[in-house]
Amino acid sequence: MSEGDRRPLRAGIIGTARVGSWYDDLQAGTPELIPSSHAGCYAACPRTELVAGSDLDPERLERFGKKWGIRALYADYREMLANEALDVVSITTSWGHDHAAIAPVVAESGVRGIFCEKPIATSMAEADRIVRLVEQNGVKFACAYLRRWNPRYHALRAAIDSGAVGRLVSITAIGAGNLMHAGTHYADIMAYLAGDPEPAWAWGRIEPVPPDAKSPTARVDPVGSGYVEMQSGVRFFLEGVSPGAITFVVSGTEGKLMVFNDARRADLWRRPQGSSDRWLEPESLPVPPQTRSPVLPALEDLVASIDAAVDGSDPSRQPANDVRRAARAMELCLALHASHRRGGCRVELPLEDRELSVDTW
């Protein structure tokens, strides 16, 4: 079936604040990041039609309706799910505990796809339930760990896979910050760059929450650092205490990739050909420009996965960050919390304490 023969997928949004509706308004100076709101992406994608929205704030919901020309507006998202025969639903509420409460209901509502902000839950028990219901109901699920749809990180992964640094040994993320809010982003893209191996064990250190912390995130989601060893033998180091732009060091047996400014620059340092000298020589590693907001290809990937299941061309296709990968990013960071609570001891993965909960804004 050609794209023109398919009816648009009916879309609804739960949570009509910044990420759901008006994030594009903040991106005037970075046109390559527009559209970044879920509503903007549904409007830009020819396979989707935004038809409904839900929010507990009536004024915010009214502004959303006027901005996007939506009449089907609901205070209760369950009522929206029951009335609107939706194919795909975005969960763009702010808190992790809201994602954990809403996602299971959406998964059982008859939708074909869910586009969820991160993290998907606050504990692995909640994440396990979401994974189970998504898979039981055949729902395609994409989580907004958006670097998986960024061409700069695709170029880094291709360089690593081609042996640019030799055999991959470790990846260090510098400035990982609040573990559930930002650190899960780091953990996910490290897993992507390493080829998505399964984790083996971890240890971690959580920083005290500052007594004068004012932001909701800082009060409930502490900064942390730690180490995760993957079953493949690759090591992940997350350093969360230093400020600054997103930085990675990718280390291999033959060289290192130094990645700065969220992969806008990458420097490759390699041992000269045929040399056993310990010194490395620098090379430039070109990274392609990001010309499209990664939120839009994330939606397009979700839609393509839905279409492949509906037409039978590839029923097993999943979005680049599916529900299991989204849950794993959480688990890596929760493991650092579990280790800290046990005095810095090694904790095995999968995480034994599935009820350990850390919320974030």
C-alpha cells in the first residue's frame, strides 16, 4: 500500500504544555530544531493528523486548542482515549510518575503507537509493567531519547563500528548531571554507540541534594556518577559533577574519540599505522550537520513501525528507542542509586530492587 493510499493516523497529546505544544516557540534562533514540540511534529508529518488533546489545566488546554485548531479537548485523558479512536498518543506530561501512571492505560486503550517523554517511569517495577503491556497489546513505543535519531551520533556509531578506535573498551560521559532527567539520556546514547549490549553490574555515588535547591528536578533527582560494566566487556563511566556541554570520550585499543558540544565536534586520536608508540596523532572526524529536529524523525520512525506492522511488511520492526531500550536507560541510572544506598557496593543487573524509585521533572 502506498503512502497516499493510507489514511492519516489519528493522534492525541496528553500534556499540552511546553514539549507537547509550544516548545517550537523557544527555538527561533535554531531553525534546525523546529519542529520540536509533539504537536508541531504531528502537523509536519504527512502520515499523522492531530485531532485531540488532554490537560488538567483548562487555560493551557484552551491555548493548545486555539494554536493547533483542535476542538476535541479533554480534562480527563481516559475520556479522550475512549472517545477519539486514536492511533498514536504522545505522553508529554512533566513528571516521571505521571508517565508511569499514564502509559499503561494508553497501552491498553487500543492505540497502535505511543510517543513518550523520558523517563518512562520512576522504578523498574513500573517500567516492567509498561514493557509487559506494550508488548502484550502489540503497541509500537518510542521514547524521546532523541540522540538516536541525530545524524551526528549516527556518524560516531559508524566510525566506531568501522574500527576507528580499534576494539571498543569504554565510553565516558562527562557532566551527566541529574541522573534520571539528564543521565538517562547519556546512558542511552552510550548504549547506542556501544551497539546496545546488555548490562552486567554497576556501582555508583549520589551527591547530596543542595539545601537551597529550588528547581523541582534538583530537589528529587540528585546528581550522580558511576560505573557500569556491560556483558560485552565494554565499560561505561558517568561523571555527573562537572558542568558544561555534553562531552564523551570513546576509548578503544587503537585510539580515542573526543566528542564535544553534543557531537558538534569530534576529534579522532589514533596510533600511527604500524606504530607501537604510545603517542596518538589527531585526525579530524567530520560529523554531518543536523538539518532536522530529531523529534520529527523519531515520530516518522514510530509511524513507519506502525505501518510495517499494519501492512505486514515487517511486523517485528521497532523504533530506534523502543520500550525495552527506554527501560534499560532508566535501569542503568537506578543501579547507581541502588549501589549508593548499599554504601557503594557492586550491584548486579538486572536490578534486584525493582521498587527503588527516583522521580524527576
